[in-house]
Amino acid sequence: MKIIAGSDSSLLVVFGDAISSAIEDRVRGLLYALQAKRDARISNLHPGYTSLLVDFDPLAVSHEEVAAIIESLANLPCSPVVGETKVVEIPVCYDAEFGPDLEDVSACTRLSVEEVIRLHSASSYRVCFLGFTAGFAYLGGLPEALHTPRLATPRGAVAAGSVGIAGSQTGIYPTQTPGGWRLIGRTPLRMFDPRARPPTRVQTGDRVRFSSIDRAQFDRHWQAGQ
């Protein structure tokens, strides 16, 4: 573990340089431990795959004091602050209209389109962190057989709800944004709603499962405004 000054009001805690479940567990362990401490001097926590950025009030506490807190908590076991891990089921329509890169993923992985869909929807994923844009969840646990490089040239606009693959990751675009992930489907659910509390459908540490739906089911969900 390395603790690096990120700014005059933050520290970056680095646990490694490669994505792995063991390192993700250490990041989440520290995240949950700091959340449970409820230290008002620590203003925000930003987890990543291999690191945790800790923002604090520099008028109330020093870098050295925050580093000492981090060191005292860093090796505690990973456990959620409150209750059990939440499992969120996300319906996904894998029709070609919503998955324009399904054929490319099939070619890259040497799997049939049907097998790509089966593997993707049969796995359980962990929300490692939220980033890139509000509500975008980076999901760990993509089967190795589905690992596919991102697009060489990003799209200028990716529709909200689009489900994509990039390398060892999968994720859902919560709003329309540019993006370079390979799109394999779309969910009719709203992943980010600024009026809701919380505004994001999933949180760091949640488990996500995808369920395959057909176009008629997608349309019913969409019309219901979910």
C-alpha cells in the first residue's frame, strides 16, 4: 500500500497496479472502514479499481493525521457498513438494434452471438466504483472469454441504458454520452435520476445480475417509465 499526496486536501491510497478481485477487496475494505468511522474531517471518498482517493478538510486535519487514520484501518476485513450486499437485477435486451457490436464481440471471442449473450447474462458482477459520468458503474467479474478491446474510435453519442464491454469490464451508460465501449444490448431502466435519493440505481459494492429480455418486454418496461 502506498499513500501519496493527491493535492493540498487529498491523499491517494494505492494498493497495486493491476485489476484483481483481491485488490478490489482491499479498496472496498478501506472505503467501508472510513465510512464507518464517520470522521467529519474527511469530506469525500472516491474508490477506483486499485486505489482510493480520500478528500479531507485541510483546515481541520493534516496529511499526516489522515495517513495515520488510513494506516490504522487499511488491513481491516472488507464488510459493508450496513446490512447485506444488495443484488440488483438489470433487464437487458440484446437485440441487434441495441447491440451493434455483438457481431464484433462474437468475432473477437470466437463465440456465437448466442453464447456471448448467455455468458454475459449468466454472470454476477460487482460494482467496483462509479465514475466517468454520473451513475456510470464499472462492473467487475466479466467472464474472461468475453474480454474484448474497446473501439479504436469512440462513438460521438451512446444512448442511455446501453450495455457495453471494454477489456475485462462491462458497464451501463446512464445517460447519452460519447463512448468507446463495444455495445451489446440496452436496458430500459433509468440508471441515473438526479431527483431520486440516491440518484444512482446501483452503489459501490452492490452485485449486479443481467436478465435477458426480448424487444416486447423492453418496450413494456420503457413505456412504464422504469
